[in-house]
Amino acid sequence: DQQVKQNSPSLSVQEGRISILNCDYTNSMFDYFLWYKKYPAEGPTFLISISSIKDKNEDGRFTVFLNKSAKHLSLHIVPSQPGDSAVYFCAVNFGNEKLTFGTGTRLTIIP
Amino acid sequence: EAGVAQSPRYKIIEKRQSVAFWCNPISGHATLYWYQQILGQGPKLLIQFQNNGVVDDSQLPKDRFSAERLKGVDSTLKIQPAKLEDSAVYLCASRIGMGQETQYFGPGTRLLVL
């Protein structure tokens, strides 16, 4: 059974500091990893992705790191801004064109 | 570019009633997905279409849920009859197709079954 786990349901970070969100997944050879951001009453919005052939992808303030040996994915946001307050979902494509989502981490940026 | 459209945004029904949701994907996107998101959980795939054909409906409770995408563009998801545990947000997503991994989501329909 392919699983994606986000073990921290919530995280609070001071504005301007770094936010680090974590995600663990079960084993698969052909993975593609995505992070989505969700505001209340809206659908998830694509944020950043990384393929299994890379270990880092950066887009502005957002960087995703992939540790394949540990089956671990993390999203770094720096510097954190109040508008980053949202629920963040990790999603994995286990090579079957379908996404398996984690349960989400609610990030709160404290001004 | 217009995003994924869904309607209605909210729906309240009583158990055993029927309900239908509509989705119009991003223009040119061949693949369409319906997800169910229960409060406190991540989205769970219900059904995947490629053009007007079903690719995967293994997680769709077929005794009460049905979905179609007759012309390969917009899609409807129906629940008949609804149960209390169907209360959730129903999300539609679309993807260009092979080789493009990112799915783009609509705003969702929030269903409350009383």
C-alpha cells in the first residue's frame, strides 16, 4: 500500500524565519513529488514539484528537498510571510498518473 | 487561462437525497479527476478520466456514486442516495496528459448531508 505521511498537523513560525514542512512516503521507484497549498474555501493550489532524479528544486522563496534513501521530502519557505499561512499538502505520483496526498500541515505565520 | 470550474460551491441535502456536482476542466486538459476530501484528511481519489474514458474508478463507491465525462470535456459526479458520511469537499482536478504531472484543482463543492 502506497502511503504519504505528514506527521505534523500544525506548525507556527515567526514572520521572516524559515518554515520547514516534512513528508514521508513509502517505497516506489518512479516517483514524482508535489506540494500544494490550500486556503480555506479554496481548492489546493500547486506550489512546487520535484522528480525522483533530483534532490533539490528551488522557486523563489520555496525550495523542495528530496532524500530518496530516507524516503523523505521537505519544503522550505524562507523568509516566511503572513500570506504563507495555509494548509500544505504533500502529494506523490507513484508512477501511475494518480496522486496520493498526505493529511496536510497547517502553517501559521506569526507577524 | 481560466482555471478548473466547479459548481455548486456549497450544497446541503438530507440523507437519502440525490446530488450532482459539475466540473469544467482547463481547456485542452485530457485527464480529469474527482477527489473527496473529508475534514482533516488529504484529498482521496474517486475516479480518473482520460478524455471520455474511465482510467481508474477503483475507489468510487459504485453502489451510490457515479460519474461521467461524455464529450471528454466537462464532467458530473452524482451521489444517489447520499449518506451522512458523504459530507466532504468534492474536488475536481485536471491535467494536460501524459508527461505533465501537475494536477490543477478547482475550488471544490462543499457538501453537507444532514
